[in-house]
Amino acid sequence: MASSAAPLPLPIRSALDLIGRTPVLELTEFDTGPCRLFLKLENTNPGGSIKDRIALTMIEAAEKDGRLKPGGTIVEATAGNTGLGLAQVGILKGYRLVLVVPDKMAREKIQHLRGLGVDVRITRSDVGKGHPDYYQDIAERLAKDTPGAFFINQFANPANPLAHETSTGPELWEQMEHDLDAVVVGVGSGGTLTGLGRFFKTVSPKTQMIVADPVGSIIAPLVNDGIMIEPGSWVVEGIGEDFVPSICDLDLVTKAFSISDRESIDTARALLAKAGVLGGSSSGTLLAAALRYCHEQTEPKRVATFCCDTGAKYLSKMFNDHWLAEQGFTDRNLHGDLRDLIARRYGEGGATTIGPDDNLNTAYNRMRQADVSQLPVIDDGRLIGLLDESDLLEAVEDAADRTKGFARQVSTAMTAKLNTLQAHEPLDSLLPLFQRDEVALVMDGRDYLGLVTRIDLINHLRRAA
């Protein structure tokens, strides 16, 4: 039987040829009020995000005007996706990459960058422009101190919005059959907003530019109320700002929506569950704002937004139930006692444990897989010991044959004398344990509930602040 599908594209010679020409998906699984909502899948770019587009135009512009020489070094400050785009393009063109990233960046992005051979410098995410540890200021200094280096500076680079004015906008306009009432974007550098805003102002003056902004960012209050707030903090990566970049034209914006981290993450997870699209945290922010815009409308409109990047970069964070619990993004029954500090509860299957008859090699593998440094030892549902890295190291280091050392049973190396706390005890009861470099094993009578570490206490105090 003959196929009616479109012919497959011919092989290409470079991954650079895969940048752009991304598909558009109509979202029919969500309540969009009277509107139709469309999602442009920028996560299908070879670097996994919309930033591949600006990476290509910024590098080619620097090559054209001579600021970037063959074999030179590209330096940039990035929350991740611009860096990945620059690496995707720059490595294939033969450049060295030095990227300065804030410490809230997902580990998958850092691993991706280092896999490409990028020199990644991690700095603080809790300081603003002008502070010596601010990621953009560090990148600028590095570029000045590195011979043959070029500071891309996406926040002030005119080739950034040009990418969207000449590629993203025309593509979307064609895919929407020249009928589009609103486009919902985020603001990081402002390039997407400015480039698309300029394009649609020319070809379709009715098309409104709507901004999706994380709570804590200065952009939405500035657009809606004309006020400059003290910037806060947010978990969503890649969008939201504590200053207005020079290439960001807020005069193009009709309205902005402030979206909480919780709503962004819930919406991104819903996008995967309902539409089968694995998008990142900023994609959740954009979709949440687009849905709000749609629900405010009283007549049918055609609305478009973006899946900015792939959620595969956030599997250890927003798609990790334990991370969500640690950040306070899940609804949990609170008890007003030490149970509220347990991020991974044994009774809910969240705790990583080991049995006394398991061997130390199994314990080692579980520690590495779960990224923990201690394992409660459970026998027939009861806590009988604790095995930590020190116990494991002592057991295998003393063995004449290391292979036999790792084959020893957990029961021969674990600590059986345990200092436990009952769930009803006050927070202050944790401090003596932490001062002895122990973790808190929390019990309800004889039942083991879970363990509490220093970071669990810190997370608890931060959520309560």
C-alpha cells in the first residue's frame, strides 16, 4: 500500500543545517477558553533549544566583521541554553568555548557542555549586576584577559534579536497561515521579544506580544505597572531578569504575566502528561502565561508560544519528585514536627536503603545512583543500622583483596549503634547530631520514617523564611 506521508528529507552535511525550521503543534488537550493555542517546538533544534538560532547568527556576525578570528575563543555568560547553542555551533566551527554559568543551572546542561569540551566556570546565582561574582561581569573580565577571545554578550548583541526577526518570526508567520493574534515569549536577554516584536509589527500590527515572567523578576511589574521592584529569586532557568538588557524593547509588549515556580513546573509536567512534549521549566512558564491569556479572552483568537528547550535537561530537577519535595513544590501533609523535614520518606518508597545481607558493592552502586552518602539498613521493615561512606571506605581499604572487600555483607561494616530521634522532638534536637557530623534518623515509635540532613534543615528554614 502506497504511503501518503511527505517524502523524507535528504541527508545533510552538518548539524548546523538542522537549526531552525521547527514544527508547530496545536495544543488540543488543554482548556484554552475561546482560543486556539499553538506551540512552536524549539526543543527540536540540534542543541535542544531556541538559543541555537541566536548562537548561529551571533557567531557568524562576529566572523563577518572580524571580531572572531579562526581558532579563537568564545566567552559568554549564560544560564545554559545560549551556552549550549554557542557550543553546538562554535565547536563545529573550530572555536574554543569558555562559559560562565550560575550555580542554579541544571546538572544535565553542565554535563552536556563539558561533553562538548567546553570550559565551564560556575559562579554564584544570588548576586546582581555589579557584584564581582556576577556571571556576566566575570565573563567580560575573562574575555579581556584571554588573548584572541571574543565576548559574545547576548544581552547587548544586535545579532541576537536579528535571528528571531529573520528566522523565527517568518517561520511562525508562515506556519500560522498569516493569521496570529498573540505571541507569548519570555525575557532572558530580550532577543526573542525584540526580534519577534519587530517582525510582527511590520507584517501583522494586530499581533500582540505577551511576556511570561517568573515571580521575582523585574520585567512583569515594569511592563504592567511601570515600577522597578527589588529582584527576588526563582528556580526557572533561562528567563526572568534583574535588569533590562539593552536589546530588550519592552515598548513592544502589550501585557506581562507573573508565573510562580510552582505553576511553571506543574504546567511543564502537564505538557508532558497531556501532549507528550518534554519541555523545560521556561516552557512551563510560557505555556502557563499563554493559558492565562487565552482564558481572559472573550472572542476566538489564535495564540502561539514556544517550547523553548527540552525537559531532558531538567530530569534531575523538575521531573524528579524528590527534588520537587525538597524544594517545597509538592503538596504534602504537614505534621508540624520533624516529619516535615524528611525529603524522601521510607513509607512512601522514596528512601534509598540497603539490606544487611546485601554486599558492599551493591551499597556503593546505590549511593552513586541516588547521589547520597549514607544508606539506612533495613531488615524486615525495621531500621537496624546505617552504612555511610566512612564505613564503606574503612571496610574496603583494610581488605587485602579489594574485590573481596566489596563482596562483604553490609552487616559486617554498618554502624549498628544508632542515635535516633522521635518525630515529635523539636528542630533544636537536630543540631547536636549535625555538630557530630551525623544524620538524623527519625522514628515514629519503632517505625523508621526517614533521615534528615543539614541541607534538609536548610531547605526547611528557607521555605519558612
